[in-house]
Amino acid sequence: GVKEMKIGIDKIGFFTSHLFVDMKELAFARAEDPNKYLIGIGQSKMAVIPPSQDVVTMAANAAARILTTADKEQISYVIFATESGIDNSKATAVYLARLLGLKKEIRAIELKQACYGATAGIQLARGFVALNPDSKVLVIAADNARYGIKSPGEPTQGGGAVALLIGTNPQILALEDGSTAYTQDIMDFWRPLGKNEALVDGRYSEDVYLNFFSHVWQAYLDKTGYQLGDFAALLFHLPYTKMGLKALRIALKDARPDEAVNFVQEFEHARTFNREVGNLYTGSLYLSLLSLLFNSEKLRAGQRIGLFSYGSGAEAEFYSGIVQPNFKQGLMNVNYLQVLNERQEVSVSEYEKLYQQHLFSAQEGRVAYDTDPARYFFAGISDFKRQYQEK
Ligand code: HMG
């Protein structure tokens, strides 16, 4: 039956662009103390998404890192979570399925609820796989996190995509029952149609994030009877890594000192990659999961990890999963440290130029892509049709 079947995350793939800006340089340019960004915000580098990448190409580049021919045969559902949509009608998942060469006998849809969307996608996928155990679902979390240049949100930008393959007998994480969700209509962060940058009430958004965390975390403990000590690590949506640390402190408020040290160590592993990339919006929690799996020395099969998902507007969920014996294989031997270290630094003025050069929907034009080394790229818009290509 459904109860005995293990369903969860079988593989994880991540992609971000080949460009970044150094947070110290950004701090100098904005006349801020570098430690405000490095410590106060908790970010070292910020991915700069060139105009030749959008959510579809980033998703394709992430998924191409994990999918085998056999996976492509088994995928019967593509759920694409994004808040950087490119069309009011046509789903990003449809372009993606074609670029990846998936079968045509599939469902392909887009989901939206700020940074929470991918978690909704994973839970939908879990239910779908329970009813269709021979199927796999490709869940995508992809965004380009844009705030105004020189706005307070600027140092919390970033971008990229995480591709998650969901199926039975997963290699990485078996999802547990009993998640807790919470939704309330709140204006902490939003992006009205036609605006290419998010609007945000920054301080307020932090308060809402923390209130929602307290709520779903306590509700989860009450519902399951678990205690802090039943978890090997806690993962958070990381709009910037300091935000997760603030939530972790709430969870650790009654912890024994030795227990607290352990959680803080695992948190450092879980934020290593996010520190280097910035906010991925929908993908941030799952980049943090990848970072923990890749960097932790202590994590073992059979251990429970907790995941806190938050999307402004606002919606949150806490759920857990059990680490599986082959979790390292599920990362498909990609050396993400090397991938991140091989990126090119751009100056602050170059980043500002690239920021302005993005083509948004209902614009026409060509995009320079010669210097973009990624396999899938966006070449521009003609006749109001987006042009995607593969190298
Ligand atoms: P700000 O006003 O520029 O920064 O905005 P600040 O003055 O509050 O300083 C930030 C921190 O740096 C503070 O630490 C300072 O003390 C510290 P805190 O009090 O918070 O612990 N600081 C220093 N530390 C060390 N050395 C120094 C130094 N100077 C200062 N010299 C803010 C910060 C995050 C509000 C802004 O960047 C922003 O609006 N960001 C965007 C909104 C956001 O990310 N909100 C997060 C919660 S909402 C969410 O997660 C959802 C989201 O991902 C969207 C979605 O769901 O789709 C955003």
C-alpha cells in the first residue's frame, strides 16, 4: 500500500550562471561596510544571470545534469515552480519538456506561490507517484531573483535552478507523512504583472518568515511527537543565509549546548552553496539540501532532516524526510564546488549592464549568447516567440 511505499527525492541537479559579483565589491560600490553583506546578510558572492539565461534554460541546464535516457522514459509529469514566469498562458514546463527531449505522453504544468512553489510541487508529485508507482515526476525550482539596483534588496539577489526527480525507492530522501502548512494573505513581497523587479517590505518580510517558521515548526512537533533530537539537521528557505540562522536560533532556544553545536555545524554545511549564489527563490531550500548532502561529513542513512519552506504572500510548510543509503549517488558525481569555483567574476558596473539588458516578455530582440558556456541558452524573442537553443 501507499503507506509502506518509499517515495521521495531520487536525484538532485543544480545550475546557476557562469557569472558572479563579489559581495565585497558590491559593498564598496554601495558605500556599505563589507561585513554587513558578508556577516549581517551572510552572503559572499551573488550569481549574475546574463540575458542569455532564463528560467527555462536554467531548468534545462540543471535537469540535463541528472537525467538519463531511462529517466526520460519514466517521467510522466513535469511540474515547474517559478515566480519568474515568461508567459501568462503557456507553461515553462512545456518548453522544458521539448528542450530535454521528454516523451509527449506527459503532463507539463507551471506552479506559483513565491518561493514556496517547489514544495507544493514535491507534495503533488508525492501523491501522483503514490497512485502511479512506475512513474517519475520532474519537479523544477527556477528563478531569477531581481530587486532594484541600489535598493535594500539588491544584495539578496541571485538566481538558478534546481531539478528534483521524484519517484519510488528514492536514492536521496524518503518523504515522511505529517507535514504542516500555513497560509495567510500578507503583503510582505510581491511582483505585480508588468514589473520586472520584486516589491518588498524587507524588515516585515523577515518577521513574517520567522512567525511562520515558529508556527509550522511547533505544529509539526505537536502533530508528530518528534523533538529536536529526532532531527540530524534542519534546512530553511534561504533568501540570504542569515535569514536561516535566525530561524535556526528559534528552533534551538531550549536545546542543550552540545545539541546546538551540532545543528549549527550542519547549518554551515547547508548554507555553503547558498552563500556563493544568493537567492534562487523557489530553489533556495533545495540548493541548501544539496549543499548539506554534498558538504556534510556526519550525515548518515536513516537520519531525519527537517525542511522549512517559505514563500512570501505568504505560505509556509514544514516537512521531513529520511536520508537514504545512496544519497551521494543521487547527486550524479557533479563536483559543485568546482562548478562554483570556475565561475567568472564581473565588476559591479558589468553586473548593472547585464541587469538592464534582460529582454522581458512582449519585447522583441536578439540576445548576445556567444560568451555563455551553458548547454541551453535563450537567443531572443521574434514574433513574440521565445527562441531557445542548445549548443
Ligand atoms: P537592510 O535594511 O539593508 O539591512 O535590509 P539591515 O540594516 O537590516 O542590516 C542587515 C543585517 O546586517 C542586520 O543584522 C545588521 O545588524 C547587520 P540583523 O539585525 O538582521 O541580525 N549589519 C552588520 N553585521 C556585521 N557587520 C556590519 C554590519 N552592518 C549591518 N558592519 C533586508 C536587509 C534583508 C531587509 C533587505 O536586504 C531586503 O529587503 N531583502 C529582500 C527581502 C528578503 O529577502 N526577505 C527575507 C524574508 S521573506 C522571504 O524569504 C521570501 C523571499 O525569498 C521571496 C519569495 O518568497 O518569493 C524574499
